[in-house]
Amino acid sequence: MAVIIDGKMLAKKIRQELKVECEELIKEGIKSKLAVIMVGDNPASKVYVRNKSRACEEIGIEYEEYLLKDDIKQEDLIELIKKLNKDENINGILLQSPIPDHLNINEAFKTITYRKDVDGFTPSSVGKLCIGEDTFISCTPYGVMKMFDEYNIDLTGKNVVILGRSNIVGKPLIQCCLAKNATVTVCHSKTKNIEEYTKRADVLIAAIGKAKFVTKDMVKKGVVIIDVGINRNEEGKLVGDVDFENIEPIASYITPVPGGVGPMTIAMLMNNVIKAAKEQNNQISKL
Ligand code: NAP
């Protein structure tokens, strides 16, 4: 039987710590404020954005939302980001993805000033992560690393296998795990015989977006499983990329879906907004 890594509980603990920190900052006259830009009417994005605004409210972070029509021009989106970059009252800027296909999301991310890049997606943040400098770390990978810390899972010398190489999850995780002295292997849709890699994993991180892709025969006994995937099964229930029921009895640690990595992502976003507010007010960030 595996230890269930309780992301919901850990995220709550982090949010409570951040609330205290936010109150202390307010006493010193420092407010924290997040601006969220959403383009179009994506139902999943609406849920994510609502959860982010609720978390801000709970912690005491001010929140501003920009809902743009899905036919907005690239130059108008860029113009808005530049305006928010200059706005002294805004500490963090988040562009909710996906955005409509006619827009260039990388160009938009690149426009966000490094100081307010609370999602950790700008080339400056990514570059700093690669060379081991303090930076904004993309929220989902950051949340995964916090889970390892909390459960004293030492990655030194471990074979960490990451499934997925997206810019927001898989790639930053490579750097985060390398920094913890793991030996890192990354698999993707063109990887042949993927089970040859997964079977060697001491720690397996699945972030591909395919329901129950990782099955019991693909992992070894005692594996640590981090399931980043969020999928709906035939009954509309949320499931991860991992066959939880069959793997849990042989794993040493495992994250559930829901209640695993998901809540950690929002907690780390809140952390990054407070980090941004402190740094913009010349304070050293604690976390
Ligand atoms: P993404 O951008 O679609 O990337 C998916 C990655 O998985 C790609 O690198 C792709 O390979 C790889 N892949 C797809 N099919 C594969 C297969 N059959 N075998 C091996 N690799 C395969 O997705 P993402 O944004 O990283 O998200 C991944 C999952 O995590 C999704 O379910 C998403 O909803 C979830 N997610 C959860 C959170 C959270 O807070 N819990 C946050 C972000 C994302 P190629 O590069 O070759 O195409």
C-alpha cells in the first residue's frame, strides 16, 4: 500500500502560510495584486480562472480580470500586457491558456515583464531556472517539487522518468529534478517502447493528458508516482494519466487525481504573486 501524497492538504497549509505572510505585508503597506487575462470563452479556462480568483480572495491578494473577446488582435493583446507591465499596482500577470489559434501565445508570454512573470513562462524565467538562479518556477512543476520536499522524498541518484515534454510541465520538471541530483529521462509521443523507460523509474512523473495511460505492468514495485494528468473518463469523472487503483498497491508513494498536483498548482501561483510583490518592494522572498 502506498502513502497517498495529499496535495489538497499540503496546498491548504501553503495557502494558510501565505495568508499570514500577506497580512504581515499589508501591515507594512505592501499589497499584492494579480492580473489575469483570459481570451475567449473556454469553459475549462473559466473554471481555472475562478479557482485562482477564489484563492486570491482567501489569501488577501487583490485580483483583476481582463476578459477579451476571442477575435481580439495580437497587437491589442500585446498592448494590454505592456500596460499591465507598467502598472505599479499590479505585481503579477497571468495569461490563461489556451488562447485562440490566430494569436501567438509565445509572443504574448515574451511580452510579460520578467518581474511580473508569476507563471514562470518567459524566456528569462526559463533561462534562469536552467542555470540554477532564483526565479519564478512554473507553478505545476514547483508544486510537484514541494510535494517531494514535504514527504522527504530525496531525488539524489534516483532514476526520474518524466512522461511529457511541454513547456509548462515536462521541460521545467527536467531542470527541477536535475537540480535535486536525479538522473532524468524524458519520454514523449515519439518515444519507442516507453515501458522500457517507465519500468526503470524510481520516480515516475506522468504529464501527457491520456486517461490511465500508465498501467501496473509498466512500473516496478516501490515506485513513486506523481500524476499530473487531468482527464475525464467515459462517466465524466476526473482521472489522471495513471491507473491509480491497480498501481497504488505496489507503489511507495502516489498522488491521487483529483486532490494531488492540481491544488498545488494554484498554491504555488499564489506563492509566486507574493514573491513578486515582495521583490518589487525590495524584500527577500521566504519560500
Ligand atoms: P501538452 O502540452 O498537451 O503536452 C503533452 C505531452 O505529452 C507532450 O510532450 C506529448 O508528446 C506527450 N504525449 C502525448 N501522448 C503521448 C503518448 N502516447 N506517449 C508519450 N507521450 C505522450 O500537455 P500539458 O499541458 O503538459 O499537460 C499534460 C497533462 O497535465 C494534461 O492532462 C493537463 O490537463 C494536465 N495538467 C495538469 C495541471 C495540474 O495543475 N494538475 C497543470 C497543467 C497540466 P509530444 O511533445 O511528442 O507531442
